[in-house]
Amino acid sequence: MTKSIIKRVAIVIIGIAIVFVGRGFFYYSGFYSPPPSEMPSYERIVFPAAPSTEFSDVYEEGEGTILIDLAHDNAFDKDELNVLILRLISRGLTIDFFGVEDDLKKKLRLADALAVILPVANYSEEEVKLVRGFVDKGGKLLLIADPTRPGEVSSLSAEFGLVFESGYLYNIRENEINYRNIFVTEFKENEITKDVEKMALYTAGSISSADGGIAFVDHNTFSSMIETRRKLSPIAQAEESKVLAIHDLTFMTEPHNGILDNNQFISNIADWLAESERIFLLSDFPHSISDDLAIAYTDPSLLDMATRLKVLLSDMGKDAEISQHEAPLTLSKDTIFLGLFKEIEAVKSYLERANISITTEEKEKEEPEKLLITIEIGGMGEVYKEGTSLIYLSGEVSKRLLLILADTEDMLKETIDLLERGEFRQWLVTDQLAICRTERE
């Protein structure tokens, strides 16, 4: 390469460099120096305070059993019921659960209230019938659903005229941080809404009922699925206030229970469940009599059977004291009376109240131990034949009397066998009376 060519290339390169450097000075007036700045302080960010309120639980102690359904693939965790269960336990109530392996009929015999929460599996016709009978006998029924979780609570609630409607309630104008966290501000006065002025519910739905509900949202709260201008209610009652339906679960979980009057409402639910109106019938034995009771008899020969019955009741969680009584029998507590028909003078007044007449007389002079026995029951006529026993439960709520009478000691023993196995129920003729027959020829 000649010197002249090298010189020309160098001149071109120098020219290009001059052009680029010149343009930089023409369009750029110096080096960039950013203005002073500081990191953002998160302490300046203010979140709206949750309208929580101080709460002190005031209650009276009671007794009873609350049965909680776990047998229908229920879509909740036990931990979500901690607040409610603690309130129930503090009131002296026993918490019992029933699962798929349990017999609902047997479980309901000892329960004062039943809680059905978010069942995913349908209640069968037989189960609905059992719960209907439970409520008819004064049992309380708590129904809870949540629009954000699967559930078939309406398979049971429809029996009582309650329909948990599809969709969720929302309020754009006034809410608890989120538009689906709605306020309930209007209440009918009753034991459930006592001292409750404002509640916050989370992903709640409405309930359709015959009485229209007991708690209502305002006119700015709507349903995502139902176009209506009627008052929407997420809380309702039925069956003369024995059934309570709530279309939201989250409000009773921590920390949401501390918002507004939510805690007061939860305590009202606990009080409602604790005030048992359950009527226990003979078929509910041994739960139809209290845990602290007496076993009475008149004939000393029956002491062994009274002791056997005491052991049976002890295995069922009941403490019984045994005593021999002279006629007439007086009650100081719930009492079971064991006796033969020939000893009915001790309890004759109680039988007369039940329209039951038992008479005995000697069958033959040569056989004074043989008696001619007549049992007449109002509306049924004579019901006696050899090898018969009678089990009768008085209708009183307090100081109940359970009579176990038979024509012979052997039949009395068989009757205790029937009570132990629960087979006495096949001999029920009324809710309070069973007439049992010997299976021997």
C-alpha cells in the first residue's frame, strides 16, 4: 500500500471522528448529575383501620351436647370453629362430632343441638327425616354455608323452608376494605340479635325464608346473581326459632370475629345453642334421664338387679345411687324404679297420671304365688299376657321417673337385657311407653 493511500485513509478516519465529537458537543451540554433523592418511607402509608371493638363474653353455664357434622365431606377445617367451640365449652357444653362411620340416629339421641356446616355431600331422605324428628323434639339446628365454597346445605335446609341462594353479596359504596366484605346494619329483635348493632360478613350470600330473615343489608348491597330490590338477608330462622341459618362462615373465624359486633353475635349463637329445649323420649334412653339419678326398689330380692342396672348406667356415663323405698315413692331427683307388678302400690299414682291401670289378685288359693294380672292402658284396652314387662317414662322435664315393671323376676332380668342392647325400642307403643314380651315359649 502506498503512502498516499495510507494518508487518505487516515484523513477519512480523522474526519469521521471530528463529526461524531462535534455532534456530541452540539447536542449535549454536559454530564448528567441526578438530583438528590431519598428512599420511600413505608411508615407514611396509612391503611384504613379495621372497625374492631373490645368484647367481654358474659354467659351462664349450662349443660348439653352439641353435635357437629363431619360425615358429608364438609368443606371446613375444625380450626375455623375455634372461636365458637370455645364459647360453647365455656358454657359447660360437650362437643361431639359424627363422621361417615357413625350412626346419625344414635348420635342424635344424646344431642341437644346439631351443627351442619358446608356439607358437600347431599343429605339423604332418611337423614333429613331423622333431623326433622330431632327438631320436632325441640333440638336446635345450626346451618352454615359460604358462597365461595362448595356445599349442599340446601339438601337439608329446604326441609325447613330455608334456601341458601346462589351468588355473593357486595357493596361498592361502603364495605370493610373489600367490596365483598359487607355490613349488616338492620336486625329484628330476638335472642340471636340481642345487643348487635352492626356486623361485618365476608363473602356472604342471601337466604330465602318464610319470615324474610332476621338480619338485613342496606339498599346499596346487591347480590351477584339475583336481581331484586327486596331486602336481602344473610341470616334467617325457622321452626319457631329452633333452626338458625347463616350464609357466611368467615365472620366467626379469627381475626374477623373481632370486627364490630361479630363477637357479640357469636356469643348469642352460643347462648342459643346452650338453651336446650330438647325433649328426650323413652327411645332416647339412657339420655332421657340425667347423669345424676337414683335407682329405687321395694323388694330386697331385686337388689342384685338394681346393682346390675347401676353398672350398666355407669358404663353409659351416668352415676346412680341405689336405695330401697317404701310405698309411696317420692322423687328427689331423676329416678328409675325397678319392681314387680305386685308392688305397684309404690308407684300407683304415677301410673294413674299416665292412664295406666295394673291390678293383681291371687289366681288360685292353692297357689298364692300365682297372680291374676290385668294391665289396662287408656285407648289400648287390656295388654297383659304372661311374660310381659312395662317400661314407662314420665313426661315431666325435671325429676323424671322411669318405671321398669314385670310380672316375674326372670322377665325383669330380660327387660334389663333389652335396655342394655337397645332392643326395647322394638316394643315401643308410644313415645313414653314400651310393652315388652318374652321371646321364650
